[in-house]
Amino acid sequence: MNNQIKVAIVGYGNLGRGVELSISKNPDMSLVAVFSRRDPKSVTTINTPVYSVENILDFKDKVDVLILCGGSKDDLPIQGPLYAEHFNIVDSYDNHAEIPSYFASVDKVAKPNKKVGMISIGWDPGMFSINRLFGEALLPDGDTYTFWGKGLSQGHSDAIRRVEGVKAGVQYTIPSNSAIEKVRSGTRPSLSTKDKHTRECFVVLKDGADAKKVENEIKTMPNYFEPYDTTVNFISQEEFDKNHNTMPHGGFVIRSGNSSNGINQVIEYSLKLDSNPEFTASVLVAYARATYKLALKGDFGAKTAFDVAPNLLSAKSPADLVKELL
Amino acid sequence: MNNQIKVAIVGYGNLGRGVELSISKNPDMSLVAVFSRRDPKSVTTINTPVYSVENILDFKDKVDVLILCGGSKDDLPIQGPLYAEHFNIVDSYDNHAEIPSYFASVDKVAKPNKKVGMISIGWDPGMFSINRLFGEALLPDGDTYTFWGKGLSQGHSDAIRRVEGVKAGVQYTIPSNSAIEKVRSGTRPSLSTKDKHTRECFVVLKDGADAKKVENEIKTMPNYFEPYDTTVNFISQEEFDKNHNTMPHGGFVIRSGNSSNGINQVIEYSLKLDSNPEFTASVLVAYARATYKLALKGDFGAKTAFDVAPNLLSAKSPADLVKELL
């Protein structure tokens, strides 16, 4: 197609690969380039040409939307404002506390340069955020509950691996079924994050390490594990490699509210994901389409999922959407 | 508040009453009038003044948004285009097959008169439609499943009451648990509406009526009941009055898709509603706020939920939403 939306990726890890897969499922888009800080020869994509990120400005007029697939801690705070000067960008910046200042830093560059900077796209922040907003707007007299999991938590897995004697380890966050049932009942219980989740760890020990000591050190780790009901399972490297090499995730956003006295209304949004990075990538790609349409309309500056009308996410015309999906 | 959004209602049945309740939970809005075709003295609201609909044009400059609470069959096709000439309107037009032509009839009047005509708002069409769109846009390689219930179906209850020997009756549509579980598993089964739902009827017989004959006539009614797994329960008038006087409803929209080979991703949106009309009313009120904001921006014409960015639904500022909910 000549009128495909031309997309490029910066950074090719699990998320970048997910974006490449997702674009192959969207015939109105084409992936023209992957940009990497690594030697392009050392980066193996599925079938997209790889260029050094140093040459990215040569593509200024060949790319409609640039999807930033770097990390929120070190990459995006620099890359977002840097590339929003020259490209419409989409990213998955997910450091919740810092989003307002990141938004401002992207907005300051994108607006005067007539670019769209779509930030914090994915499922949380992203789809979960939208559902928190819908819940609150539709049922103002209510409470919102977010549950995460079952899913692999990168931060908690890293924390396990820093414990002495640990050779390999992963941590799954598991939503508490009894807490979910309480929320679904419409009773609007008070629940802390700790009440809503348990933590399950799978650990491979180094030769000669003391299992009791490792278990205790994990379970008593402040903030990460201490306040939670935590289980530690010791397994072999073989079992670890076989059963813990995927990145499932998901969760629930539940709004429980009262439209009048005694009338309970419960809205529930949930995700069950075999692959966290592939789903996040799918969301990024749909919002890349919206970013392109916003840029065509001249609606520039930093944007979030809250600014995007559902229509903009689809490749179909508004009239077809009304006919087929309304 | 002086800067409250001024809302009025046309038609005061279950839905109109729900709108009145909902506005009382939204401090940025006030309900200035209920318009009725009945004698205003015969209409008892909670605390809103009632006027004859014949005087509605006197309120042209006193109302920001008019919420039409009439029926889709006879009222809205006339009222939508009629009132969109003078007011920003919101309605819950739900005759799916006729939505495109209704949209056109409202658009033709609203646009030249610089009004916003927000149509087909509620949960289906409405929130379910949005979730069908999100599902398709996020997981283009996938299937969408809509389940309704457990809920009272007005059309099927009417059909029961037309059977000879029936004094009173209601019908609940019940989603099939086994079908839902199949869909949640990610296997993307093929399911007809009939596979996805069963029908449960509660019937009070007239004196001397033949139960066997009534049951048979219901179960073999073409289209309504014949193709479904239907249960008929006979109960006393007393039990009917006690247990079947509310209007619960709800349902599920599930998108099951593959982001790559063998990777299943499942998105589920569900509603569990004690009161169908009160929830529909809550959605109408949130979209009345969006309608007001679109009119302020000069974005006139017919609109649906697909045209509304989530931001527009909330009373909070975009910056607060980013800070609190993203």
C-alpha cells in the first residue's frame, strides 16, 4: 500500500520485537526501520532493516511515527524530548510518579516543532488508566480497585537476584482471589496493595548457598517482600529454564459504585496476557495510528491515552465503525 | 456553583429518573428541568421542576445539554432531529441496525445549527461498543465475543405476556458459563448467540390456565425461545412481586487474540448491574459532560461514544487526571 503509515522503532529488545510482530498484523502500517545503539550488524530482526541510531535524522521525512522501545528509567527521559523535536513519537513511559514532569518535558519540545508526543502507552499506564477514568466518570460514588497479575515482576525479580547465594530467580505477583471476590460483591471493601496480592518466587541457588538464609533474606526485604504474603520455591536450573522463560502478565481494574442507595453497579476490565511485552507492543502500535491521525489534524504536543478518541485507534472509517461495532 | 453544566431531561420514566439520581452525584452539573408530554402536575420527580414539553423552546438559552430519555422505537427518531436544532442533545438510541440512518438524520440538523448530537450512549450500544473497538484495534488477529446477562429482557418478557393464560411474566437472559470459559481459554471458539445464552422465564398463570400448554407455547415460540435452552418456572403473584421487580442486567465483551503464533492475549470487559436504567442513565450523564465540552470546542454534528476522548468524560482537569489516574 502506498498510503501505509510509516513506522520506525528505536531500541530492539522484547518490546521492539513485539512492535515488529504487531505491525505485521496491521496492513495499514509498515515498519521501515529499526534504530539501535548497537552495531546494526549485531541486531537480528525478523525482517526489518537495522540502522545506527546516529543516522536517525536522515529518516526525518521517511517516518510518520517513531516508537520508542527503551526503558523508562534511563532511556525515555532523554529520548522522548530528543526525538519529539523531529518525529511524532509514541512511548511506554511507566514511572507513574514522574509522568507529569515527563509529559511537560515532551510537550515543551513537541508543540513548537508541530509534533505529537504520545506518552505512557501500554496497559498500565494505558488501558488500565482509561478504565480507571471511565469507572470514576460513570460511577462517581464508587471505589476503584487495581489488581496486578498473575505476572512476572521485573523489579522484584531483579531484587531476588541481588540476594547473596541466588543464581537465578523470578517473582510472580498474584492477585488474591478472595480480595477480588469481595470487590466483585459490591461491598466496596478497604484494601491495601498488600491485601490484594501475594508474591511467589522461584529461585535457583548457587552451589553451597544456604536455602534457609536466602529464603529469610527475601521474605524480610523491606517494601519488596516484607509486607506481603511471600512464598519462596527452590528449583533446579533445568526447571527454571523450562518453565520460567515467558513473560505472562495481566490484572484487573474494578469499579464498584452506587447509582443510588443500595443499587450496586460493578464494572470490571481484565487482561490475561501470555506475553506482557507483545501486548504492550500491540497497544503502542494502535496508538501509533492515533498519533499519526492527530498529527494530520494538527493537534500537536504531548498526549496520553486520555486524549485519544476510540475512533482514532482503528484502521476502519468512522462510518464503518458505527455500522459494524456500535 | 455558577459554572455548573445545566442539564434538562425529556421524558420521565425509569431512565429519566436514573438521570435525575445520577446528576445529584455529579456536583459540576445541575438539573434545571424535566420536560414531559404528560400534564406536569401528574409527574412526580425527586426534586426537579416539571414543565410541559410544549414549552421547551423557552429554555433554549437556559439549558446546556438536553438528555432524551424516550424510547428508540417511537420517540427518539422524531425527538433527536427535532431537538438537535435547538439544543445539544444526548440519547440512548439502541436500534443497532438503524443507527447509521439515525446518525445521519441528527447530523443533518445539528451541524448547521452548531449543536452536538451525541447518540446511542449507554452500555450496549455504548461502553460495550467502545470495548469491541478497543479489542479489534489492539488485537487485530482475534475474535470478539459479546455475552448479555444475567439480565431482564423487555422484549422477551413482553412476548411471554402475550401467551394465552399468562397473568404476569419476566424473562432473564443468562450467559452460558461453559461458553464464557471456552472463550477465556484463548481457543477462539465459534459460538452463535444461541450457544452463548440460555433463557429463564418466571410466569404467573391466570386462574384455570393450563401450565403444560403455556410452557410448551413459550418454549416453541420461533426466534424468541425455540432456538434456545429455555426454562419456564411457574410462581405465585406474591413471589413475582417480591423477587422480580428490579431490572438487573450486565454482560461481557471478550476479545481473544494472538499477538504472534501461540501467544494468546485475552481482554475482558464486564458489567454486573443491579439496575439497567440507572447505569444507562449514569453513562448518559457522563457523556452529557463530554457533549458540553465538544460544543465549547466547536466540534458540532452527530457524535457517538467512538468520538469521545476519555478526558472529556471527567469533571477533573487533564493535568489532574494524568497525575491521579494514569
